[in-house]
Amino acid sequence: MSAPFSPPSGKTGPHAAPSRDVHARPGGAVHAPPRTAKVLIALLRKELLVELRTLESIPGMSLFAVTTFVVFHFALNQDTVSGQEAAGILWVSLLFAAMLGINRLFVADADQGGFDGFLLAPVDHTALLIAKALALLAYLLVLELIAVPAFGLLLLGPPLGQALPGLLAPLALGDIGVAAIGTLIAALAVRTRARDLLGPLLALPLLVPIVIGCARASAPLFSATRPAGPPLRWLGTLALYDLVFGLIAYAVFDFLLED
Amino acid sequence: MRRPSLRALSIATILALCVSLSLVFFYAPIEVEEGFLQKIFYLHVPLAIVTLCGFVIGGLCAIAHLRTRDQRWDLRSYVFIHMSLIFGVAVLITGSIWARGSWGHWWVWSEPTLVSFLIVMLLYATYQPLRFAIEDPERQARYASVFAITAGAFVPMNFLAVRLSASYLHPRVLGSSSNLPAPMALTFLASIVAIALLFATLCAYELAAKRTRILLKARSRILGYQS
């Protein structure tokens, strides 16, 4: 990894398994490949550390979402929104902000040799997919911690407090889907000539069902007259979609990492 | 395995198209509610079915490519998806004409099948830009296969999601062939066979052209020509 990568601590490094020292070389490194969970933790730690030190994705995504709310205010010429309109504005803004994060997800690895370093390591390649997806999930959670209150403050007519408990389920399911599809598409697009263009073009149609599910599930929460809980039918559809595309990403990701 | 000859395939396609078109115009009865306009159903629906099958078969060929690493499977996957894209444009145009005729608008959002089809087309429209943005031929084939598998699985999922979201405002006209009167069902079946044959023939021609081009390139490389 070319990115800043602090030496592994005693807990996560390859030296942590004393029972394996039958295979240990004099230097202390072991022959047996490290367990996937350890690789996963190391990769995730590296992702979050890089993001904390460079602050490349999260501030940009959050600022973009808030700016989009302002743009919507002027474009619609409305001070407050409610119902399906509110759900649509929230999800379009979150989705486009997520696209910024998706586009940047693998750029450092592709440009600065991170892929090569990872491929040289004798570890399960799926760990990279899961670590990147978890990192993207974390970015999305931080984004929503900022964007959802900002949406309540700037645009939403009915009070945010009453909608918030019901909003957690669609937000979580939507985030999981965006993270799974986004990671796959980011890996697919990053080593092409026109990656900035191809990433969103590939991801948006694949994310349409998530927008449908999330917007429909959150619309009754934002109703000005008679707020209700999210319809279970939509949460079920979202969960099914997340599951299917999680499995597909898991199945095909290895083929993107062969050279 | 011997491939069916292009000439036999072409003749069969032309015959099937003639038979199905004569059935459409001279045998199938005029529908009571929609009148003559309903005849576009025998073109639009088979085209849509064949297109979607082409996308899914392209995905299956991509799975075969990733499993065997045989470049011929990638070629097949590419040709199926390419041809489906061309057929898909025809589906959107005929669907639009049908919508204009029966509902008065060129585009209706309440028809879930048409909307899903548009989303699928928007996704597959990025297949070629993605493919040709990668220089290395081996990686190009691999990435295109990954896309074809993902998109192939997206086709049924997307139809499910969009159908759920649609409120059935318009009655579905002849949505399934099970409740069709017998002459209409026969005509519909003949149309599906004809369109599927047309698809297969065009794919066979494109495959033959691509194989010939690859062969020519290899030969001229052996002979030392600059391509």
C-alpha cells in the first residue's frame, strides 16, 4: 500500500498467533496466510486512516449534499417540502453525494500502486471488497449524520424528530445497497480511460431500484398531514436487492483484480 | 459441433418472418377495444422478450467466459448484448408508438414494463463505452464479462422493483398470452419464433464477421503486413 500505513499493532499484525511458530521464519513472519478477518481489519483500518488524514471524501460528500438542498430550494422555489417530494429530494441528494465517494473509492489504489501491493500479498482478495464496502458504508453514515439534520433544518416541513425513528431502516438498507453496488462499480470503472464519466453512468441505473425503495419507504414518514411508518413491502424489496447484489459483488469481484 | 450454415438460417428467418407477418395481417382478428393498433403487439412484445433473453444469455456467456477463459465466449457475450441493444431501441420505439396510440402520450410512466425496459437499456448503453475504454484485450474481456453478469442479474431484479412501484392505473392489455384467444395466441407464437430467428441470424452474421476479421488479422500478422 502506498498510502500512509502505520505498522500493524500487536493485535492485528501477522505476529499475533504464537501457536503457528512451527512455521515461523527467523524474522518472525509466518508462512501460513493471515486469516481473512485480520486482513479485513487491517484494510479497513488503513482505509479509515487514509480518509482521516487526507479528508478527501467525507467533507466533499457532505458539502455537496447540503449545497444540493440549497439548489433544490431555489429550483423548486419552495421553503418547505413534505411527503413524496421530500423523500425524493433527500434520496437524490444522498445518492449524488454518494457518487462522489464511489468515484474516489479506488483512485488512490489504481494510481499509486495499491492494487499491485495488495495482489502481492498472500491474502483472500474478497477482503478488499468487504473492507472497501465497509469504508464506503462508514462514509455514507457520516454523510447522513450531517445531511439528514441539514435537510430537516433547511427544507423539511414536518418536524424531523417524528420521522427519524422510522427513517433509520430505509437509510440503513439503502446504505448497504449503495455500498455493495458502489464498491463493485468503482472497481469496474477505476481502471478505464474515462472513469469519472463511467462510474456514475454505470452506477445510476443499478441504483434506481434502491431509490425507488428508499423514496417510497420514506415518503409516508415525511407526510405533513398523517405521518406513518415505512411500508414493510419496500423494506423487504430493499433487503432482497441488497442481498442479491451483495452476493453478485462477492462472486465477481475477484475477476477484477487479476492483473 | 457444426454451426448451422448462414444461408439455411437466413432462408428460415425470411420464411418465418413472411409467415408471421401474413398471420398478423390476414389471420389474427382485429381486437375489439384497440382496433388495428393492437397489431403492434405482435411486433413489440416478441421484440422485448427476445431482447431481454439476449441480455440474459449474454450474461450466461460471460459466466462461461470467466469459468473457461475461452475468448470465444466473450465474443458471443459481446455479440448477444450488442444485438440486444439494437433490438432494444426498436422495442422502445414500438412501445412509444403503442403508448401514443392507446393512451395519447408518447411516454407513460404507469406502464411498469416499459419503464423497467428503459432503465435496463440505460444500463446496457454503458456496456460499449466501458468495454472500449479499456485497452488491454484480456482485461477488456474480463471486465466486460463482470459487467454482463451484473447487468444480467439486474434485469429480473429491476423488473420486480419497478412493477412493485407501479400503481396499476391502466389495465394491462394482453399482458400474458395465457388468456389470448386461439388465433391471436398462434399469431403471437409465430411472431416470437420469427423474431427469435431474426435475432439468431443477425447474431450469426456478426459472429461470422468478427471471426473472419480475427482470422484475417492473425493471417496478416503471420505474413508480416501492417494492419
